[in-house]
Amino acid sequence: MLRRFHVCSICFRFITSYDKANGEATYMEQFLTSVTSDLDPDLVVFSGLHLLEGQHESLWQEKFSTLIKGLKQLPSRTPVHLELASMVQPHFIQELVNKVRFFY
């Protein structure tokens, strides 16, 4: 039996969560400490940075600075993947892009 599949050109989904720790990137410092001192990773993936968008700008700036400081401690041979989901505030997006862009 031949099955027919429909492929949607756009993904429509709405995910909601009340995850205060991830929304505030609470464990970022601990993660960066582990990755930069205890491990020699082949790849580092940062996920959930988009959750900071719902926080105050002072927290974004603090976390972006922490992120950049941690990235600078990684060996230059270590690839870094920033996984970003839906973001709507242009100012937030611009701040994140500017911080990360000038790191490289």
C-alpha cells in the first residue's frame, strides 16, 4: 500500500512552558565551567538562549557577557552551535547577534 505524505513548507507549532531556571539561564555558568575546565568537548551546543527574550534586558546583557566569556575559554578548534528558536523582539535579536558576531 502506497502512503501519501503531506509536507508543510512552514512548521506551525506553539510550545509553552513555565521553566524559570531555563528561562533565566540559571545554570549557564556551571555548564561553562564544566565545559571549559573539566572536559575537552568535540562540540558545544547552546540551546534555549531565546528564552532570555522574556526576561529584563539587564539579565540578557549579563548572560550574553557570561556566554562570550565562556566561549573565549574554549579551544578555538571546538565548534559551537547556537540553537535559537522563535524570537520576536528585534532589539533582543540584534543584541545577541552583535555579541556573538564580534566574538568570532
